[in-house]
Amino acid sequence: MFAKPHAPPVKKRQKVTNSSNVSESDIKFQEVIFLVERKMGSTRRNFLTNLGRRKGFRIEDSLNNAVTHIVAEGNSPDELWKWLQDRNVKDMTDVAVVDISWFTESMRAGTPVSVESRHQDSRIIKDCSAGLGSSGTISQYACQRKTTLKNCNKIFTDAFDVLAEHFEFNENKGHCLAFMRASSVLKSLSYTIRNYRDLEGLACLGPQTKAVIQEILEYGNSLKVQDVLMDERYKTIKLFTSIFGVGLKTAEKWYRKGLRSLDEVKADTSLRFTKMQKAGLLYYDDIISSVSWEEAKAVGQIVKDACRRFDPDAAVVITGGFRRGKEFGHDVDFIITTPENGKEVGLLQKVLSELTYQWKKAGRLGILLYYDVIDSTFDNAQIPSKMFEAMDHFEKCFAILKLKKELVSSKQSEKDINGKDWKAIRVDLVIPPMNCYAFALLGWSGSRQFERDLRRYANVEKKMLLDNHGLYDKTTGKFLSAKTEEDIFAHLGLEYLDPSERNA
């Protein structure tokens, strides 16, 4: 008899659990994980998926917008980035791309561990981070990079900012701009520069900036930066220009005169101060201290109340760093306009009168400590200006307001060491007509480098002129209208960036 042939062994099928069948009550953590099958293989991926879900981790079967951690195994940066590109993954700003070691450590710990440098390949993060140009590299323009307040390279950008300021004080515009641009690029990165290799493919980094980075990587600081910080002229010019109303030329004049401190400036009877400088010295301690978001909101309410007494529909918007999400600033900027073009004329004077006189009735005598009005020189025939740093032509006011500390929720009944229950706050009021509102709002929101690059991009890449008044297409010879900031970005062919993403 012939032996009965053996049946081929039956392969056990790996049980696959779909995330949609996992009860929300089984999920213990907020992190959303996606395991890249490439190189890992389907069998191992399924095993790790089931393991993670049993421990309470949320693991997705497909890559989607909810994913916070992408886990890869054995992939090179180039092939992983190509794999992500093939799946139309565009914005990786808030996604951690990590090695399998992060996942296994999290499994052992029974909870998601903190992402550290050993879990990441910075070359992958560099390519996946926001701000990619058309070639897949970091764009040279800040308006094509998302830059939040989270700065992973502060040790380098702080050094660059000092050197940029040093060169600005020496009126070396080329070197100043080089360090400002380099600082802006590093602020946009979602990873920390840890070695010289991480600089590959980054725009706006020249030999000087790279040398500073290498020095900091090797020694923890830069001798060049330390020399600047110890330089007497730098420290003195920085001190003098911190006075409201004192520019670089005046600061240099005082320095050459031999003055080195505020007390020496105040004691020099030969100096003739402008009204602005007198106010700057009188309220120096308050003005030099930072303004909190709570204080900015309180000032905003005062300005709104004064505006809406004359026009209930007046728009009063805080701009500058506070609009970009900063918790502290050195002053508070406001854009004020009316829904109807022309109705904004005369509004500023009415508001100043209200702040000067009407607030006396409420016991807030002298709330307007100082103000200087710049009359409008707005002329449609002269806009947009071809001068890159040209000041806009809107009516505006540079002021110092007295803010009672009782109006700030976090400073109830607080008094300073001199028994003063108020604080002097620097305030700028800008009054554009409604047809220029979007351009003025964009320009005054900043940041400084973002605005520089936005205008440079418009001119170089789109053959357009952009300023705080409007957008001019040099190709067609026409002005392009915009009701919102989104309209301006659309005219320029740019992805819209929220103010919180313009901290370049």
C-alpha cells in the first residue's frame, strides 16, 4: 500500500485588528501612531500593531491627519521622504518621525516616552519639516516657511541675533542681513542642529554663519559673540537706543561725546532732548520692562472704548508680536479703521481728545502721558513704494498711556517699589483706510524678517511690488485689490500662513 501523502502545513494567518474596531475606552494615550510597513514587513507590522493596541496605544492602519508619530524601521532618510511624498504628505510641522527604538522603548515603559535625538534622524526631520520649496529643500523665503514660537535652535539664533545687531550698529547692512536670514531659517526648523552634517541643504547659511554654528557645536559658545557682548561700544549703543525716541545716530553721537550711562545722559546739561526723548527718559523703567498679553488686552479695551464712542463699527485690532502669539512684547500696536472709506479721517484726533479729556471724569487723570501724531501723506499715485524700508504713509500716533494696574486681572491692587499703582505703556495707533486695511494688517503684524522676505518674494519671483498700502503687478500694470490677508497670499501664489506661523 502506498503511504497517505501528508497534507501541506496550514499557515496560521496573523490576526489583524483594525483601529476602527478598537474601543475608545481601550485607548489610554493621546499619541496617534502610524507604523511604516516599508522595510518592516507586513507580518512584523501587524504584530507590533496588535502589541501596541493591547497596551492602550492608538495605532492607525492608514496615514492620516490625526497621526502624531510616524515610526519607521531600516529606512534611509531619502527613501522614507520619497515614500511620504508619494502619499502627498505636505505638512509635517507637528509630526514626530521616529525610529523603531522609540516604539519599543514605549512598549517596555507602558507609556509613550519623550522623543529624544537618539530616536530621530535629523536628516529625515529636516526634509519633512514645514517650509519646503519646490525643489524639496528649505526655502530661502520666510514667507514659504512656517515659523512658530517654538525655537529648537535658540542657542544658535540668539548668537546670530547678537551679531546681526552688532553689524546693524556698525551700519554694515550686508552682514546684518546675512545673520538675520540665517537666524530666520534656523527658527523655522522643527529639529535641533546637532552636528555639521545637519546644515546640508539649508538656505541662507554662508561661511560666516556656519563657522559660528561649528564653534558653538564644538565649544558650547562663540568667541566672536562673547567679544561683541563685552564690547563697550555695543553695550552703550544698545543701552541708548533702548530709550524711546533715540535712534542709532543720536546714540552714536552720545557715545562719541564720552557718555556711557543713563545717569550721565540725564546729567549732561549740554544735551537738548526732543519731547519724545524726554518722555522716554522719564518713563524709561516702565517702557524697558516687557508688556504682558494681559496688559495689552487692557490697553486694547481702553482704545476700543475711545474709538467706538465716535464710531461703533470701528475696527481695532492688536498687531505685532501679540498677534503672532507672543505672551510679552515691548509695546502694543493697533490698526484702527472704519468699514467705509473716508470715515477714518479725523477719527484719531477724536480718540486722542477722548483719552485726554473724557477719562478725567472716570478719575484717570492724565491717561495720555505722551503722544506724537504723524499726519497722513497717503497718495495713491505714490504706492506701492519702491523703497524696501519705506515707512507707510498712513496717519499714525506714537504714544505712552498710563495703565492702571487694577485693570489687569493678574495685577489686582499691585504697586511697585515706589508705591505707583500704574504702568506707562508704549502704544502705536495706525489709521489706514478700509481699502488698504488687509495690506496694513499684514505689514504691521510682522515679523520683520517675514515682511522683508515677503516683499522680496513678490518682487523677485512674481514681478510685483508689495507694501503696507497695496500690491502692484508690474507685468499687467495694475493694482490688485484684497479684502483679507488670504487674498494677498493668493495673489502671490503662496500658501496662507497664520500670524502664529510668521515668527521669522
